[in-house]
Amino acid sequence: MSTTTTSAAKPAGTSKMNSLQAVNAALHQAMAADDKVLVLGEDIADPEGGGVTGATAGLSTKFGGERVRSTPISEQAIIGAAIGAALAGYKPVAEIMLMNFTTVAMDMIFNHAAKLRFMSGGQTSVPITIRTLTGAGWQTAGQHADHLEGWYAHAAGIKVVAPSNPVDYKGLLLSCIDDPDPCIFIESAGSLFVPAEVPDDQGPIPLGKARIVQEGSDLTIVTWSSQTVRAQMALPALAEAGLSVELIDLRTISPWDRETVLASVRKTGRLLVAHEAVRDFGPGAEIAATVSEELFGVLKAPVRRLGAPKCPVPFAKVLEDAYIVQPDQMVAAAQALMG
């Protein structure tokens, strides 16, 4: 069922916040609970503004400069220092300003953070969380807005998390910080400023568990991150067209919740996967292949995928809007699946 609150009254024991404020609340909560939690990244300390989005504002004032470190502009140094701190028993949260910039530290992430547990025979874990921002729609152009979750999902040893709403931003970030293995926490621009009531006592949300946003019987739509916001915009038009849609917010890309997706498609017989990442070789291909293999005799139509075209994110607004999968495209794809 939908988790949207329709009442205008503030639910007891909640605070209204957007996703950036939820990140800030999660970091405050984790750092207060465990002095082994550290935060490092470019311009994250006060009075510099709390990073590019302000998500870390107030942390250094409360917890001090030893635990909240503004770093030089060097992604390799940030991730390298985080790995070293993790090996020494800390739980570092490293902010990489934009997801495209994680590519500068790819050797550190893929060959060290992801593999040290395996290469040490399980003797060493690397409990780092890499927070990073991405997403089209803000005219930041080709080197600042790519959704690269498929890259990281391909690597064994890394968990990839992509929340869509403030409750999940807080709960999933708490789980990432407490996880013994490296986590990539993707903050997508299209989901940052949609407010919601977040429980004051919101705790960790388990990684690898999807959220059923709305139940339905005709068609399953699987999505995540900012695309969940756009999929919710499509729901009224789909309902008006007479379609009963089950919308699943995957939340964690690796490991993904196969059981929830398969159970839903077993019920509906149809699947549409939509993501902001490039369609070719995207995460949707893995989901589509798994469903096709497991439920071939159940499917009433071929699995359909929507994603970005295989090109850099355009700067021009009209081209950028065409690059992103829009709600009307999801409506058209769903109607096509219904025949």
C-alpha cells in the first residue's frame, strides 16, 4: 500500500524534513551513538557550509575537527584515508562531492575497499560509507550527473544503496554506517527536496529490502532513487487508465530484493523497470534477465525497460528533459505492456 501521508496534521513523534536534512540527522545520530564514526570530505566542516549540499552542516561544531575533517580536493586521498581509518577500527563516512568524481578513486574503491575482506581470508573488513551526489535535471552537464550504480553493483564486495525519500535516506544511511563492508550511498538530485514526516526515533532500515509503494494486480513497476518520485507522478494517470499498478522502490541495488520483485511479477505477470541510469547494460537488464529466467511461463508480456540513452547527460534544458525517463513515458510503456 502507498506510504504517502494524506493528513495535514503532523503525526506524533515525527519531524518534517527533506532528504538532505535526513542525511544530516542520520549522521548526527550515528556520531552521537559511536565515537568511531568519522566524516571526511571537501568543505564539509563548519563554517565552510557543510559540503556542496550542506548535508554535514553543524557536525564539526558538535563533534569537533578530529571527527569531521575537511580534506583537500583529492578523491583518491579521501577514499584512501577512509580505507586506512576503517582498517584501524573506525567507521568513516567519506563524501565524494559528485558521483562522476568517484571515478578518480576507482582503484581505491574496486581494488582495495571491495576486495580486502576477500584477499585477507575474511580477517579484515572495510566498513566505509561513500556518500555521493548525482542526477540529471539541474543543468550540471556531462561530467556531474551520471547514475553509475551499475558500475558498482558489478563489483563483488560493495553494497549499493539508492534511496528516494527522507525516511529511507535516514534509515538506509544508518544501516550503511553500521555495515561491516563498503557501501556506496547515492544521493540523487531529483529526490533531495521532497519533504516527508520522518519518525524521530527512525532507526536503521535493512539493506537489500525493497519497499512496496503501492500494491496492484495488473503490472509491476520496479524503480529506485529519483525515478521513484517520477513513477509516483505517473500513478494517477495509470489509475485513470484503469490499470492496477504495483510500484516497488528497490532502495538497494546490490544486493537487490529478488524475492519481493519475483513475488510481485508472479502476481501481475508483467514488469516494467525504469531507471535514470543509461539503459544499455544498466541495472534494469539484470532484473529483467532474472525475471525472464525465473518466471518465463508466468509472464503475460516481455519485460520492458526504460532508461537514459547512451550518451553524456546534456547541458541544454530541453535535451536534459528528453534524456530523463519522464512520467508520461512510464504511462505509455505500461499501456503498451497491457496490449
